[in-house]
Amino acid sequence: MSTRWLLTLAVATCAVAPIPTHAQGVPQVVIENDRLEPKWLETLTGARVNFINRTGHPVHLQFSGDIRQHEVVQIPATGPIWAIFHRPGTHPYVVHVYNRQTRALPGVVSVTTDETHKWESGTCDVVVEGNCIAP
């Protein structure tokens, strides 16, 4: 093979390689065995926040308050976790880390209104990734 062909192949491979989500500007909270980084995160309504499990153990993410104010997806207990927020304000949560001893790590997501994703109370009972499923 020629050097030119190998260089072309290398450039083409790099051009289609996926960019990690943190490089795309998706906010994230890293879950460690004894802490969250950051414990306080700021984002906008309609934005996705990834929760990265670095514990090596099952975890459970639980937000307090009205479940219609945010959407949480967690598949499975050690897998990907993310949340989308529909209401501005503070969204306190707890991550339970299931190790030899269950540990509860508190955190807060502070959400500011994005004009393109305004929250309207009571307009939709089921929201999936920011889309109303049932009126």
C-alpha cells in the first residue's frame, strides 16, 4: 500500500469517528463511590444531562418532586443514565450506590428557562425526551 492511501484511510476513519458526548457540550455528573462531580449542576430546560457511573457498582438515581418536571432514563442499574428537565428551578436528587453498604449521594440540578423549551404546567401527562405523547 502506498503512504498516500494509508493517510487517506486514516483521515477518513477520524472523520467518521464519534465524538464523546462531553465534547458535544452535554452536561454531565460523574458518580464516584463517595461523591458526585459536580454536586451542583446548571443547565437549561429541554437539555439532557448525562450521569456517568464510575463506581463499578449498581446505582439508582432518584429526583424528588413532581415526576412531570423531569424525565429520567436509567437502563440498567449499571448502564447509561440521563435526565431531561422540563421545569426551571432546582431539582434535588439522590444517587444510591449499592456496594457493601448502600451510600446516598445528594446533588442538585439548577435549571434555567430556555425560550425554545418552555414548561407549561398540566399541558401533557406523558413526556418522552421533551415530546408530549398523550394530551
